[in-house]
Amino acid sequence: MTETPLTDIALTTLDGRSTTLAELAGGAALVVNVASKCGLTPQYSALEQLAKDYGGRGLTVIGVPCNQFMGQEPGSAEEIETFCSTTYGVTFPLLAKTEVNGPGRHPLYAELTKVADEQGEAGDVQWNFEKFLLAPGATEVKRFRPRTEPDAPEVISAIEAVLPR
């Protein structure tokens, strides 16, 4: 881990504000790299439902637009915001377009990609809609690969495990 706790790594919201995970998510966070023109884009619906169902218990879904996978998030910040709100009714916070892999990888993803998935594999984000569940205070991180739906039993179980009853 870096000297900076995950919760204190500098982030930028889609509308250009500086923030941190600690400011965006007082409790648990589900950080997901998202794209508007991907076959997995319909996962936005389940992500929004998670935000509604678990927001009151302390879960914040955070979308991280990324254009690194076949150019599937080409839009401007305004276009991304409009697409997400009008197509999927997204109300959860979105970050500025971010690189999740490679030499320009954001410091948050430099840390998150060290986390192994259930098969014990760490490393680069495989595709759009890879999910990282951070327990409150980022004391624990679980990784779910892109094809794991946001409302899959293993994701729900992991969310339930890190939230207060």
C-alpha cells in the first residue's frame, strides 16, 4: 500500500470537483469502472438499484468512466452525465474519466489492482464494469470481475457483510 490511505487519495468528480473516497463515501463504497458504449453498460441499472437499496445503510456506488477498453467511453463529461442520468437514471457519484491500467493508471487503481479476485488473480482491470467493494474505511477490499453482475448473490453477500445491520 502507499503511504496515503485509499480513503485519502485525491479524486476528481465528473463535474471537476476535487474530492476523496472519504468525502464521497462515509461508509462502504462500490467502485466500478464504467462505459457508455459497452455490452455490459446495462449493469448501470443494477448499480443504481444497489445505490438505492443500500445507500441508507452506508453504501456509496461510485462510477469511474474509462475509455481504455476499445474506446467505449468516448464522451465528454457532460455527455457521460447526460447519458447516465437519462438512460439509466443514475444518481450515484461519477468521477472524471480515468485511466485504470497502464502507465497513466490513477493512484486509486494502482492500489485497487493489487487486490486479488476470488481466483487469486490480481493485476490489471480486465474490462469495463470491474467492481471493487471497499469496506468502511477501506479496511478490506473485495474484487469482482466485469461479467459478475452488480446484483449477483456473491456481490450482495459481500455488501451485506460490510454494512451495519
